[in-house]
Amino acid sequence: MPDSGPPGAGVVDFGGTGRPVVLLHGLMGRATTWWRTARWLTAYGHVVGLDARGHGRAPRRGPATTEEFADDVAALVRRLGEGPAVLIGHSMGGLHAWVTAARSPELVTAVVVEDMAPDQRGRTVRPWRGHFASWPVPFRSLAHVRDFFGDVGDYFVECVEERDDGYHLIADLDDLYAIAGEWGERSYWDHAERVRCPLLVVEAEHTAMPEGQQAELARRVPQGRHVVVRGAGHVVHDDRPETYRGAVEAFLSDVLGR
């Protein structure tokens, strides 16, 4: 899918008209991981995906703070010039969505957070390093990527790029460690408690997030809602797409008056 051009580099225009619906990917992902979801979301507005700094086709500016990522989201909504946006974020993108709503409430109509918790203090990236080191990089083909990652193979083929010796993760691992490292040092409850627009939290049954926090996130937002998707892993929108769609469409139909 081509970049939308005027809104800036690393922005994917999925089509649709009306209010902006901005899709925010998870750590190591990119906007194009939202392709299937974006297809049905065009019924609710102009759907665009944003590559976070250091991901996808965004400028390679290294790691950033959560607030800087949120400011990038706000800047995109302003550039679109189509009014307040619906922000839909997976994992890291969910965090960026509610922080944007807290910092720039005039730019956000509603938020969907997919499988992300506000307080992961004490967690470190140390286990990740061993896991990533076990990957057979470079992958020999996209089929190799799909086979290695199994159920989330389609997701990961969007996150790699071809180089002379094969396929590599697009995002820089050191940048990813720095981004996730911030989550292990901070709590984001204060941002959540400043969200005043409707917010839906979609939690995976097999989440790796701290127990109970996603339900509490919804409880602390005045117009918050929480659903658990049975049988789903972390990438709920790919793992249980029909259930995810049902939950999000019911939410959007309600809060947008459709």
C-alpha cells in the first residue's frame, strides 16, 4: 500500500473518507501489519497507519520516549486536518494511543487499546535478548519467516526487509530494547487517568501483561470498557480477527453514533 504522501513519511493510507482512524502498531511492527483490519475499518472513516519512529518506513531516528511517540501521533492528526481521530493501537501502539488522548484530548474521539498494560515496572529486556539471538537471521525467504513464527508468521513477514544476504528485521534491536526498557522503569497510570474520551481495552486471554491491569485500565477511564478475547494470544486482531472485529465495531458503532 503506498504512503499517503502529504501526511509524511511512514504513513500508510488504507482508504475511506471522513473522520481519521489512526492505526498504531506494536513494538518491532509497522503500519502494514494492520492490512486486514484496515479493510473493514474504512466503513468508519479515513484509515491511516503510522510507522513509529525507527519502524517500517519512518525516519531512522533511534529510540524515543513514550511522550515523543505520542507527539508524533498528534502531529499526524493535525496534518490530516480531518478533525479528531479514533486511535486504535496494538501493544506499544495502545500505550501511544492513550497517552496521546491524555496529552492532546482535543485531537482524539475514541481509543482502542489491544493487549497493553500501564505498569510493567521491574520487567527487563534481558529475556528478549536471548530469544532474539535464537532467530535464524538472515531468514532465507518470506516462507522461512512464516514457518519460523508459525501462527504469527503473517504478522512478521511485514516486519522484515530483504537485504543482500536475506531477510532481516526492519527495526534496530538496540532501539527496541531502549523503547521497551522505558516501560520497565515507568508507570503510565497517570496518563490513563487523564483520558476523557471513550476507551475500549481488548485483552488477550493468553496475555503476557501483568494480571488484572487491563481491566483496571478500563475502570479508571470514565468511559472505559474491557473485553477479554478467549483463545487469543498477544496479536488479537490477527489471532481472533472476527471476535476482535465484533468487539471494536460494537464499540465504534456506539460511541460514534452509527
